[in-house]
Amino acid sequence: MKRVVYLSSKKRLIYINAISYFFPETSYNNTQIIEDYLKYSSPEDIKDVTEDSIFNQCGIRKRYAAEVEETAKELGNKSAKKFFDEWNVDPSTIDYIIFVSDALDYKGPTTACVMQYDLGLPETCGAIDVLHGCTGYIYGLSLAKALIFSGQCSNVLIVTADTPSKVVHPEDIDLRAIFSDAGATTLVSNQKIDGMLNYEISDFIFGTDGKGEKNLYVDRSATKNAADVKWLQQHEHIPGGLRRGRMYMNSPQIFLFALRKVPVLIEQVLEKNNVKFEEIDYFVLHQANGQMLEFIRKRLKIPEEKFIINIENIGNTVSATIPIALKEMIEKGIELKKGNKILLGGFGIGYSWGATIITV
Amino acid sequence: MEDISEFIKKIEFEIDEIESETINPETKFRELEEWSSMMGLIFIALIDTEYDVTVNGDDLINCVTVQDLYNVVKSKIQ
């Protein structure tokens, strides 16, 4: 018997309807991270490092850090509570929560399950964690879209939050300069909602290359090579004690990876959605490093006004950078017109990369 | 490979604050006011994307002038 394939003649439209974000209270400027660095190293090592040289390396002057016991979940919850107030959304309308983070509370239970209770979401709500970093927002959007498209739910809350500051040693000043803690909440729905963003989500592309494992990873953070007493004792003198592991990054390799992959990523997502390069009104890429983004912008000959870089007073907040940048565009009064197209792209730890296009 | 003047133009394009024609083949790039380790990475990335050649950190350490760097790239292309 021949199988009959039914193709839907009408494309089901799915929307990013609202975004809110939250930063922890504590932030550090470049002078402060130099002072902290000197507690663990000799002045000789960084005699050329100044406030401005740090800025010139990464385009960042300020980054945030959660309190010692404040986890990524807490930052995510705070962004979600802010979201419910700011957009006047009733938590009872949420029927699925996706928590995207590289800093989950437990190996079990699923952090998103705990958030269901914290946020007062209905018991009928589905809850799942997605362990992803720089590409995490793209994964969150694609899963939310798939869940809605397949008719499993209607209103998905994506919470992207991370706390990289907890796994950075102050002596790794290049990492300390870049990484920042934050949370963001995004609502993806099966319909437009009056007074909300109503950005239509189109098709996705993904990429993975696990050979990048050791070029950006958090050592001693889980089951492989788990932290032992000796290792922990070595770091007792550091605030927070690196009890959740220590991040290592091979900056030249990561830089080259981004430079090789991002142009391909952009080309592929344009092709998949049948959109021309010139038709993109804004490019919102993962805010990894301001210098690196600027280099990518020049390579691709993207005009400055179309290319969002908002990293200066925020830093690299991992899976939260894209929603924060999108929300800031609105807050800064960038006038988006109906039909404007925004390309979203994430890339980094994994290696992993992914992109989509949203239409205003 | 194109001649060194094109190579220099590409380098100058990547250094925001630099006046054009500041760099010549004899320029010791580490002595440029704008030089930083990030600039070194940008050079490596520029060469990677423009010439499809991977220059590693050691190659860069052995170069003093722009001419040295050009010669390394040229030798790797051939």
C-alpha cells in the first residue's frame, strides 16, 4: 500500500511575542578586574594591561556577576518574573517551559521543573532543560517552534540564563573581561498578540563540530574528570572557590572557528529561507566579543547601522546575548517596520552554530 | 599571490584608527601604536580568510616586519 503524505497548504505561523531580561546587581569595570587579577599574579605579567587595552581587546567595559549562591536558574526566574509584569502575561497561559543554560542546578531534577513551581506555571505545563551555550537561544527558538508547529502546545516560555563568572578564575583576565551573567525570557506563541512584538520565526539551520570540545569547555564541571578534594582545595582562596569547575578557552582557535563558520552560517540561513543578503535589515549575532564581531562585520561588508553590537556595558552573557540585544534594539528606539527582516545567529561552545531569520 | 601593496591595504583596512599609507613593508608591526594580541589574531584571521592559508602563532612570532609576514604567507601559498 502506498503511503499518503499530506502536505499542509497553509504554513503555520509562529511568533516571538515578547522578551524581558535581567542583570544581577553586581558588575565589574575594567579597573576592578585588573585589581582582582593582581591578587593572583604578579604586576609584571600584565604591565601592558590597562582599562583601555582590555576594551580594545574585546569592546567591553562592564560585565555582570551573580552572587555566590545565586544560580543561573535564579537569574532566569528573575527575568521571567520581570517578563510577566512588564508584558502583563498571566503565567497560567504558559503550557511549556524550556530552560537553556550551561549552568543547570542539578543533574536531577530538571531545572525547568523547579522553575514551573517557582514561577507558578500550571501543572499541565511541560518542562525541559537544554544544555547549550552560545547557540542556546537558536536551539530554544527552534524547539519552541517545533513544539507549537506539531500542535503540542501554544505558548512556550524560553528562559536563557547563564553564570559563566562562577567558572572563571580571576587570573584568566581575558575570560573575566568577556564573560558576564544574565537571564532572559522569551515568549513564543502560535498567534499574534496585540501590543506585543509578533516577530514571525522562519526556518533554521544548524551546525555541530565536536572536535572543538577542548577549545572552549568547563573542566571539572560534571562527570568527566570530576573535581576532587585536592583540586577544590587549590581554589579555596578564590571567591566562590571554582566549585562548579573552571573554564578554559583557546582564544585563537575560537576566533578562527567563528571567522570561518559565521559567513557560511549566514549564507546557509539566507538560502534556506530564500532571502537575499540585501534584504536583511538587521544582523543580531551572538555577542561573543566586540572586536571579533567587528572583524566579522567588515569581512562580510555589512553596514554598521545594520549590525548590532551592544556588548560594551553588558559583556558576553552566553545564551542570553541574542534576546537581550533584540530587546535593547526596541528600548533604544530603533524603528522596526513591518516586514523588516532580522537575522539571528549563534556560534561557539561545542563547537555549535545555528541561525534563523525573523520577520517583524 | 598579489603584490605587497595590496596586502598592506588589507591590513590597514582592519586597523580602524590607522591613517592609510602609515604601513610600509619595513614597518615593524608590533611597534604600531594600535598593536595588541587581538590584532595578532586579526592578522591570522585575515590571512586565513583572504588567502586560505593558516599562519600559526609561531609563524607570527618569527616575523618582525610586514615584509616578513608577507613572505610567510607567500611561501605557504606556493
